[in-house]
Amino acid sequence: MVSEAGSRTSWLCRSAADRERVVDMERRIKPRRALSMVALGIGLIACGPWVGWWTLIPLVAAGAAFAVTDHGLQRSSRPEYRMAIAWVNSELAIAASVALSGGPRSPAVAWIALPVVTLAARFNGRGVAAGCALAIGLILASTVAVHPAYALHHPQDVIFPVALLVGVALLSTALMQSDLQHRSESVIDPLTSMLNRNALRTRVAELQVQARIVGQPIGLVVGDLDRFKEINDEHGHAVGDAVLRDVAYRLRKRLRAFDLAYRLGGEEFLVILPGADADQALRVAEDLRQAIAAEASSGVEVTMSFGVSASQAGEFDYEEIFAAADEALYEAKNSGRNRVCVSSSQAHEDVLAGGVPGRLVA
């Protein structure tokens, strides 16, 4: 049985797609973040004779926090919370450096705005708002609370960094929303809101590298709605579209946060299961099959057939593994539909097919 924890919404992520974006953005931001920390470190070292060398300690602590967060992020069912904690730690580290280097007189006050740039790339609107509120609070805590008399007589040293922070948040949010809209139009299926083939092409290359690094297999599940043409012919395309949307929702609901679901076109769907061997992928497919058959979609009884395959540990040849899963799907269709079949090269004696243990597989 697949854990449903990863499919539930959270305060920071309203869907599995949001979680996928959190992980994807972290991968993209990571090398630039490292360079940013190097730049900050060089600045602190250069200014060490005037502000003190101990200001490097919070920066090192922030780097360590991100290193801990990055480890195992792909396997986390709630990666958004791991990233939020690491982000808060980075802001705390900068605020500590500000407090230690003069409070409102510190030239590093504006640095608190730096992590705010990444908020919109990682989180939804409420996450951005919460992050900005925290950052503003840290500006006040590291300036006014440290030297209230100085801050009272030089309010511009506090107001300017706050204004900068708010401006950075607004501009980065606008830019990210524009980027997300254009990216979504190219990689998101407009009917079901699932990832499409364009997204799949990019992800396959990443999975090949991931498989080599972690040394784990990757499972593939190909699913196809049974007699979908008859649904369109009998009930109309509007009902057919509603069925596809409902099926897509049920598939995503049963998967973990780091499992990947795609609509390949028509009534065909693909699920990629990082870390799953053939037996595990088979059980996921059976769980999905039961979820689709459990209740009607838009008043129509719907069933689905699945084909399963998996790569060897540390390897991932997508074309080969997909061909094997597609062949197993073909066998499931020919064997009566509403069942799961696994590739013959990966057959397991405890296979579940159509809910009946021990059925022959493709």
C-alpha cells in the first residue's frame, strides 16, 4: 500500500506539483546559493579587522543547515518543511551576524533581504508573506533590540533595509509568477493539470543521474483507461474529459510526494517510482487499479489496466523500461482489462493481476 502522506496538501504546498517544484527549485538554486555564501564569506573576511572574525560562525552554521536539508530531500514526504527550516536558519544566521557586527550600525543589515529572493521560487503566497514577516522581525530584532537609542536617532538605518526587503519580495514574486505561467504552459497538461511529455523528457535525464548516484532501481507504471472510446461515444466528450480529470486526481492522491505522474496523451498515464523495484511498483499499480475501480467517475463506471516494469539498481534506461511496461500493459488489455501485469523479465510469483493472486504475467 502506498503512503498517502505525501499526497495530502500542507500549509506551504497545496498539491504534489507544488512539492515537485520545491525539490526542482532547490536543485536549481543550490549551486548559486553556494556561490552566494562564498561571496558573503569573502566580504566578512575582508571586513574582519573592523567587524570581527566571529561573524563567520553564523554563516558556517547556515551552510551546514542547508547541507543537512539537502541530504535526503528527495525522499522526504514533506520537503517543503525541510526547506522552510533551512531558509529560517539562513535568515537567523544573517541576523546574528548583523547583531554581532553593530546592530543598526552594521553594513550587513541589508543582507537579510538576500534569502527573500528565493521565497517566491519555493513557496506559495502565504509562504512568501510569512517569510517576509519573519525577515522584517529579524531586522528589528538585530537592530532596534540591539541598540534602541541609536535606532531611534537614525531610523533610516532600519527603514531602508525593510523597504529594500519588501521591494525585493514584490519584484521576485512577480517575476516568478510570470516564469511559472510560461513554464506551466509548456510542461503541464491543461485538462488534467498533470505533467506532460515535455516535462518527462527533462526528468528522464535527471533520473538517470539520480539512479547512478543513489544506486537504487526506478519503477515504471503505465496505465490506460479501459474502453475509453466507448465512454466518449456514449456519454460525450465533456463527460470523457471529466472522467480524465477525476482519474488524474485519484492517481495523484494515491502517490507519494516524490513519485512522478504524467499524462502521456489521450487516456494513457505514466507513473515513475524512484527507488521502487518491480515488486514494489506492482503493488503500487494494484493500489491505483483498485482506487480507480472503487467508485464511478462523473457517473460512469471506469476501470484501468496497468503494465509494470523496473530498472536494475543503479541503472535507468527509460526507453527499455518503458517498452517493457508498455508490453505488459498490452498483455493486461488482452487478458481481460482491469488488471495489472508485469514485464515477463521481472515476473514475481506473488504478482497481483486483477486482484487475483498468481495470474500469469506478460
